[in-house]
Amino acid sequence: MDFMFDRLINGRSFRTLNILDDFNREVINIVVDTSICSKRTARELSQLFEWRGKPKTIRTDNGPEFLALAEWCKEQGIELRFIQPGKPNQNAYVERFNRTYRDDVLGAYLFENLDQVREETEKFIWKYNNIRPHNSLENITPRAFLLKCGKLSTAQADAEYPTFQQGVYNNNYYFRT
């Protein structure tokens, strides 16, 4: 996971908390808000754990929000791995993803409010996980990679993975059905 910063057209700053799965490059969630403290991060992670189960390890940089999560992760039985200061290449998947998210969403639009950022982000996540092939995954999508590896069945993907829900993707809009 990693944080990003940006601004609305009125100058108000906001942050995103980008959470990815290193195994299949899936975007698990992107939280968008004006402030995302360590308690909020823990709350978001708890919700993800209820949905997807707990990971064995979480890798982050040494930001203060993540340092404050160390005790919480210990209580959860999760190893919190910090990259070395000044070595973003040790968290290369999320750093590469951040560039893609910046190019495709944050840098591509002028946003008036957080709801617009969230809407474009949701569409981006769905497209990233379901349509966009990844070179590192044998040129298939994160969903197809999970199915190919036998990590989940099509029925599980449709029932348990909201970013995999069936829908209509047309004219850059995703409509849940």
C-alpha cells in the first residue's frame, strides 16, 4: 500500500490510499479523502480483511501513518514490512501502479469534488482489474490470472470479489448489474 496526494481545481488537497495485491497485481481498494490517518487506514484494512481474509504480510514505506500501524498489525498477526528509506524500488509494484493511476485518473481530469475523484477511481479499478492486461501476468488481467492459477473459480470471483462483478462497461462507464 501507499499514499498519493493531489488537489481539486479549487486548490483543496486530497489523498488516496492505494492497496494492491502483489500476487496478481489486483487493485484491492483505493480510498479517496481529504485526510486518511492511521486509524482510518486500520479501519479500511479491517473491512478488506472481512471480505478477502488477512494477508500474511503488508509492505509499505516508512510514512508516519504506516509506522503508527505497527502495533495494530502485530495484534492482527500480520507482518508489517517497511521498505528501506529512500528505496521506493523495494515497493516497485505499488510505485508502478501509482504512476499508472496518476496518468490515467489524477492527471487526466480536473476534479471539482471528491465524489468525482471517487467515481473515476471506481471505473479505473474495474477496468484495471478486468480489462487491462498486464505484461507481468502473461498479458492477462488480474482476474484472469487468479482464475488461471486456480486461486478462485468463476463463481467465487463473481460472488466474492466486487471488483469482478458482472456489469456493462461502455463509453468509459461501468454500471453494476
